[in-house]
Amino acid sequence: MREFKNVVEVAGPLLIVSGVDDVAFDEEVEIVVANNDRRVGKVLEVDGDRAVIQLYDSNQGIDPKSARVRFKGQPMSLHVSSEMIGRTFDGKGKPADGGPQMLNYEARDINGQVMNPVAREYPNQFVETGISAIDGLNTLVVGQKLPIFSGAGLPHNELATQIARQADVADKDADFAVVFCAMGISYEESRFFEDEFKRTGAIERSVLFVNLADDPAIERISTPRMALTAAEYLAFDLGMNVLLIMSDIAHYCESLREISASRKEIPSRRGYPGYMYTDLASLYERAGRLKGKKGSITMIPILSMPEDDKTHPIPDLTGYITEGQIILSRDLYRRGINPPIDVLPSLSRLKDKGIGENKTREDHSDLMNQLFAAYAQGKEVLELASILGDSALTDLDRLYGKFTQAFEEKYLDQGFHEKRDIEETLNIGWELLSILPKQELKRVRDQFIDKYYPEDDD
């Protein structure tokens, strides 16, 4: 540990120190303000013998003439242990639930490494979330990165806790765990998450990392890396199937922009730094499955799109890196349908690898394609009826309109506290298809129609 007293300037959250040597980027720093007042930071930039330090704490009371800066010679680390499960931590990785410090732990660099594509195992195992709109139509697969695109005021927090509470993997040889990372949230949201996890018992298999809106921006940059480090330990050291939920990526990117501006970097699209794609990829690409490893990391990043704009840099770049997206609909939410998942623009690029015989059920793929086609056609019918009136519809059109309304009421609208297994989800799908005549089921093989199509008892 090296100590310097040459603090040149304190500029907002930045501390500039001169006359330093052998200092590395991202190195952890301790600022001694007084005997019992110590602040934490990290090296943001090194230029010759000058180092720029980003503070994790307030700069209030720091006197450049008397402050001492200690460089620890290593990047920020997280103490990982099996004792983490059931605990809540802050954005610095310190226990935030009032519980004791962990007795047995190992310190891990939070920056980690992205997975080598050659070392990846292809995702092919079904993750059951208990939500029909996801399990039946946009299936999540073990090791997949499937973001949820939301908007301001939409219930993505409720959906996140529902997934954390209900999700499971059919493989019972590996334990299942949830790592939940909340970034830039309000105190009320923090209480909601913690109370919901405790009330439902989900905390018993979860690790929570919570960063509040009034915490420093640099801490918000570290929080998801803390969560990923914990997930990697649980998955690849303890052999668990880990579901990592991160909310809200938009807050993370705002902090990235704030820090970039404080460093006087040249901005790119909408003021975000030009390296935001690379930075997001350094997070997302740490999830997946590794050859020869029993565990896995399945990632669900949640981001609220500014002004519901899918072309905004945050969802745009996220879409390039991840394998699909779940999109929440403001229209469905206004009509009281929860969770308000808009299944038509949503997409899971790996869904075909996680469904079918010995995974979900033999008819899943055909049923999924038919539901998509019938719902899309029914939406067109309802739009036509709103323009021309019901008199312009044929009898078949009316059946498609009836199907679409029933689909939204029975399939999509299940609330945030109902868990449906995949068998129930598929059976509801067949029940809805029975509204249509058999000859309209052109995307389902005859053998499945004969086996699963509900016959009228009359």
C-alpha cells in the first residue's frame, strides 16, 4: 500500500493527485480525511504522475492540504461465500441487512472476464418462469441473456420479483439461486424488493445487491459487477444454476454518462460515451454456460426505455448484444392486463433450443407458432372493425376477434402472483385455439391436433 499527500484538486466527485508512481487504472483507493474518517474511491485515469480518483463517498470535508491518499495496489474486490445466499448487500459489497460479516470468504476481483466463445456451452435447457407469455411464446433458456424493455411507470419491478420468486430449472441435479441487482432505485423501491423477497420466502435462495438513487454514480457502475462476481462464484465454483436479474440498466448508463462528462470525454449519441457498447458487453457477456462446468448464469437485464423509444441508445445497443427482448406494453397495462407483455414484438432467439419433447412438450413449437399467427391475425381484425365497424367482418373474422380478446384475458393476464407450470400454459393455449375451426390451424401438425385439440362435449 502506497500513500501520497499531493492532492491537487477536489472537483465534485473527482480527486486529482500528483507526484504518484506505479499506479494502475481501476485500482482501489482509500482517502484518509481524519483519524476516523476514511473514504473509498478508485483510479479513473492515470496521466504521467497524475491520477484522477473517483470517490464512492461525499467529498464534503476533504482538505487537499491534509488529506492522505492510499493506493491499495489492487482493484475493488468482493468477498464471496456460500454464506451470501439469503443476504442483502449494498453497491460496495458490504452487508446491508444488519446481519453479521461473513466468516469464511474469498476475495474476488469484481471486473472479471467475459466468456471465451470457444469455451461456451450452447444454451439448450428450459427455464420455467411460471409466466405464460414468456414460457409459452418467448421461452427463456439456461445461459441466455434476455432483457426486458419497459418504460416509465410500467410494472417491471413487479415482473422482476415475480420471475425471481417463481423461476426454476427442470435439472434437479444442480441447485437454483437468484442474484438480484437493483441500481439507482428509490428507498421505496428498495423496501418493496426486500419486503417482497422476505414475504414470499424467495430471499432463502437469493443474493440481493441494492444501490440507491442517492448513492454515488461510481457505486452504480460497480454494483452490477459485484452481482456478476457473486453469480460467477455460485455458478462456476458451487455448481448452481443462477438467474441474474439486473434493474435498471438505464440508471447504470446514466451514471456512465455522468462519469464520462466529469472526465470531459467527447460524447457520442445523446451524450452517452462512445464506449458504452463495449461497457455493456463487458457485463452481458459474463453470463452463459461454460464447457465442463455444472452451473450456469442466465441473465435478465431490465431497462426502462426513455419515452418508450426502442431506438434509444440503451435498448438499441442492448439488443445487439443479447439474444432477444421481452417488451412491456403501455396499452396492455392501461387495459389492466398484467404482466403487460407485448408478445408480438418480443423475441427469444434461443427459444427453439429449449422447447420440445423431453424439455417442455412435443407440441410446444407448433402450438407457439399457431398462437402467434392467430393473435396477429386477430389484432388486424380488431383494427379493421374499429375503422369499418363489425358489419364489415366475416364470421371467421369474428372468431379471430373473439380469440384475440380471450387470448389477452386468459393467456396474457395472469397477474403477478399466479404461477403456471408449462403444462398449464400449453393447455390454455389449446383451449384458446378451440375457438377457431380445426381447418384454420395450419401451423400445427395433424397428430398434435388429434391429441390435444379440445373436443366439444356436446
